[in-house]
Amino acid sequence: MQPHTITIASKIDPKTFCRFAIFDTLTLRRRWLSPAIFAGIFLFCSLICFSMVNRTQGAALLGAVLLTVGLGVPAVYFGVFFHSLKVQSKTLKLKASAVAYTVTLDETGVHVTGKKAAKDHAAFSWEQIFGVYEQSGCIYLYVSPRQAFLLPKASLESTGPSLQELRAMFADHLTAEKLHFAPIG
């Protein structure tokens, strides 16, 4: 029988934060799609230009420009994204040993307490939970489509509850559509 209350002191290091941001932005929100479509359109147009090199003057130059723009703009997009992750990680002053916040799960819902003061508290009923995603090394508890709390597996090991107990707590209170667990094994 699983406990009725699970408390996790979330220690978020820069690596965990970056993995979450990549998952949230590129996988969950699918923000890779627009740059990929942009690149595809420009690459297709450059191929048309290159196929007309022997028939049209300037086709090779136009093809090269389209190819450069088609590959360059998405490369800059992703470069800026990954650079911003490093900057944001430094701005947040994330450290592996520091507790970012404490998450308590009980029969009424999810309670989050900030690291600085107990008055920094937020409570969410189980019905309000948007979804739970388990990725390598961390569980992402989304309380809304735009807000998530990270529960690193290293924090689980140091605070007591097992991954199975946490999964059971989520399974008891959330519908299957909201649970996105990694395969056991």
C-alpha cells in the first residue's frame, strides 16, 4: 500500500533544467516543426534552381542563396535556443545540491512550497493537473500546459519515496490520458 503523502525536495541542476527545456520546447510543444518546414521549403526551391542551372542564367547563384538561407536560419534559431538555455541556467543559479522547491502529493492534490519562504506556496487539485511525463532522470509534473514542476529521480532517491510509489500515487488520482510514464525495465 502506498503512502497517503509523498514529499519530494526537488534539486534541479543545470543539466536537468536543460533536458526539461528541450523536452518542453521541442518535443511537447513541437517548436522544431516551423524551422523544419521553413528549411524544407527553401531546400526544395534550391533544388529546383539547381536543376535549371543549364537552362537559366543565375540559377546556381539563386540555388546557393536559397540553400544557405534554408539551412542558416534554422541553424541560428536552434543556436539561439541552446545558448539561451545556458544563459537562463546561469541566471537561475541552479546547483545540484540546492533545493529549488518542495512538492507534496496527498489525497487532496499537489502542494508546492518555494525554497525561500513557506509563504511561497501553491496548491493544485488532482483535477487541475495537466499531465505527468516521465523522461530519463526526471518526472515533469505539469499543473497547466505552460507550468511544470520537475521531480528529478535523484531527489526521489534522497528523500525516500520510490519511483513505483510515486507512479502509484499518480495512477490513483489521474486518468490514464494524463500519465506518460517511461516503460518499466
